[in-house]
Amino acid sequence: MKSTEISVPERVYIETFGCQMNSNDSDRVLSILTSSCNGPGGYVKTGDPFSADLILLNTCSVRDKAEQKVYSLLGRFKPVKIERPSVIIAVLGCVAQQQGLKLLKRIPYLDMVVGTQNLHRIRELLIAVKNGSERVVAVEESLTIGEDEYTVPTKVDGPKAFVPIMRGCDNFCAYCIVPYTRGREVSRAAVDIIAEIKELASRGVKEVTLIGQNVNSYAPPATGGVKLNENFSALLKEVVAVDGVNRVRFVTSHPKDTSEELIALFGTERKIATSLHLPVQSGSNRLLKLMGRGYTVKEYLGKIDLLKEVKPGIALSSDIIVGFPGETDEDFSSTMALIERVRYDNLFSFKYSPRPGTRAALFDSQVDPAVASKRLQILQKRQRQISAEKSEALKGRYLEVLVEGASKGDKNELTGRTACNKVVNFPGSGSGFNVVPGDMIELLITDVYPNSLRGVYNERGLLCS
Ligand code: SAH
Ligand code: SF4
Ligand code: F3S
């Protein structure tokens, strides 16, 4: 089909893998494509790839398994392209950034490869494909944030929204591909972030999550030649001061950038949620050094202790890699000791996966995958017990909950999240209380399940705010 315009209404299907950055990117891509003010005609979203006119896979390459999933999905979509050659298939995100042109060579029926820093150009790239019937690769990297990169309104999910404040990573941990797929660290200007949050608040958003691969190494560029004295703590203070925003989260924080100043804010700023994801990766100093993480176990635990002190009841979560090259039984025992000491509410643990181009992939002491699997099992089993014990301790407590909407399982029930980031279901219509999404309420926790809590209105039926 040759046309200078995108015909209406075409259907777009998108599948998203990976982290919070990718889901936010997908939301923004969809906003661009479905908004009719953005060019001639808009797409409508479909959940069925086999009837779509545009198939988008927003990909992750953090572990080999995630990357392989993309190739197997593309294989499934090959018959669609044979049957309907006008269908456009595109790979977006981290695998696109990492593989670039190689992807087009490997997958002859692929039309577009759009890397992590070119997603805001999706419409223009689509038009190029349609006009010239050409295959397009857009993986250029930039050291600054483009003017139109974040102008698309953030998707509002009930009373919650995610706001990117920086992109990229400069840490180059020995195992990690992210610095290669997301490029160098660049922060958005604080004025733009605050303007976006004020706008979100005016649309009814009550909870904002600031996102970035290293959210707390936020450092905005100099404007007009003047370097502002702005760091993550300063930004956070501005965010909590926005009227209408009642709860603020941020993810992902790097332990080395988790300053005492930032920790202190958990004690003084009521709107900062009672939870923090602080990936430790290992409990062994030897491995932390090989990984290039920039902190010791002692330094990490010092920060954890301080967090618990300034914010009693804070829910902590973390990422751990088992089977990193050279990991001995002793190293693994140190990791087990660390999880006993911290008692995380939630833990994301992974078997080490060698990634092309990273330092650790060249280390010659790779761990037997069977040994790594066994260690992962042991770690996950113990963590399940700890998580259950931590949840159980919430029974009988009164917790502040942001009401999000109807519960998925039962339309007469409502669902929300506690400040410590746990899902709570509770009575909805007919309960005698008039509660709507966006309200902050206090609930008495009556039951605890593996993935959620159950609550009832407190005897006073009081709203918190
Ligand atoms: N920026 C964040 C996390 C980025 S990736 C941070 O620094 O913590 C998310 C998680 O994937 C990492 O925390 C790590 O636990 C895991 N991960 C990254 N590379 C990996 C690899 N090669 N093999 C296994 N897990 C990996
Ligand atoms: Fe990867 Fe390390 Fe950067 Fe996190 S800090 S994204 S683990 S390189
Ligand atoms: Fe994956 Fe890219 Fe995120 S590699 S974890 S989607 S930054």
C-alpha cells in the first residue's frame, strides 16, 4: 500500500516485555498512535495480533530467556505477514537497540526496528515504511533529551501514574546489558517533571511513581549554562509539594546513590510511600566487587538499618542474582544470611544469564547452571516463608489504602494498595461507605493471602485525608 497518510481506523497490537521503563514506553507509543491529533488518523488498540494491521513487540534483553521470547513470538507472526503482506511488524525497545540492523537481516518479514531512544518518532517511521515500502532501522543514540521525547501525556491508570525522570544507565555492572540498550544517563529538567505532575494531579492523579533505571542518580543538565543544585532529594521535595498528589513512589534506586539525605526524607515527608525497592544483587563482598556495584554488604545494611529506623514498618524489596561467575557455596551462604538479616517483603531473584558484550560474559569461572538453579530454588523457598511471615504480621493492623477501583475477581469489591505496596481487597458498593477511586482510606486488615490482603473499613469509617 502506497500512501502518505495512515488510513483509519487501523488496529495496533502491542506486547510488552521487561521493566517499568518499557511499560511506560509502550504507553507513550500507544498514546502517539491512538491520538488523532497527532497526524492523519489514529490507530485503535486491539488485543488480537492476528487481526491487527500493526504488530509491535516492545522487547527486553536483560536475560537471554527474555530475548529468545521475542524470536519465538516473531515466528508465530510469520504466517500473518504471508497471509496479509500489508501488516507491519515492528520490534521496539531493548532487543531492537541491541541488535539493530542484524534483526532485519535475521527476520526477513520484519518491517521496523525502533530502539529505546527513537520511540517518540514512531509515527514518522511508520509513514516512511508505508511510503517507500522500505524497512526501517532507528537506533541512533543521543546525549540529550529531545524536545518532543516526553511531550506525550503520561497514561493515567485510575488514580495512579508513572513519570519518567531520567533515562539510561552509566553504571555498567559487569553482568548487565542495560547500559548498552538504554544508553547514557540523561535526566529531564525538574521544571518539566513538576509541570507534568501538576497536570496529572489536575486530572485526578493521587499517586505518582517516578521512574528511571537509576532514579536516585537523577542529575539534570545545566540550563542556559547554569548548573542547578538539583539532585534526587531536591526533586522529591518538589514532587511531594504538588497539591493533590498524596503518595509518591520511585523505582529503581541504586544503593550507592541512596544518600542519608534521601533516607531522611522517608521520615519527614508523609507523602513518600512506606516502601523501597533497593536491589542488592548479592550478599558477598567479593561478588559485589566483581559485579562492580560500588558498595559493600556493610554499607548496604547500614542504609537498610537507617531506613528501618526513620520509617518503621517500611516494606523493602530487592533483586538478587544467583550463579554469578565464580559464586561459591560460601558466597551463596552470604546472600542467604543477608536475606535473613534484612527480611525483605518481596524479592525478585534471577539465575545469572551471560549477556553479549558485558564483562562478566567473558569471566572464565561460569557456574554450572544446575548448581545455580538449585541455589535459586533454595533462595526462593526461604523468601516465600519470609514474605508470608511479613504479610501475616499485618493482620489486625490499620493501614492507609489508596482506592484504585473495582476488584478484578469480584465487581462488588474494591481494590487498592497500601503505602507498603500491598494489594488489598475490601467491600465495595452496599458496604454503607461511599468510597471512590482516588480516596485514601484506612482499613483494618483481617485476612492475609499469598498475593493480597483483605480489609474492612475501620470502626470509625474514616477517610485518612
Ligand atoms: N537498574 C536496576 C535494575 C535493572 S535490571 C538496578 O540497578 O538494580 C533488573 C534486574 O535484572 C537487576 O537488578 C538484576 O538483578 C537482573 N539482571 C540484570 N542483568 C542480569 C543478568 N545478566 N542475569 C540475570 N539477572 C540480571
Ligand atoms: Fe544494570 Fe547495574 Fe545499570 Fe542497574 S545499575 S541497570 S543492574 S548496569
Ligand atoms: Fe529489559 Fe530493557 Fe528494562 S533490557 S529490564 S526492558 S531496560
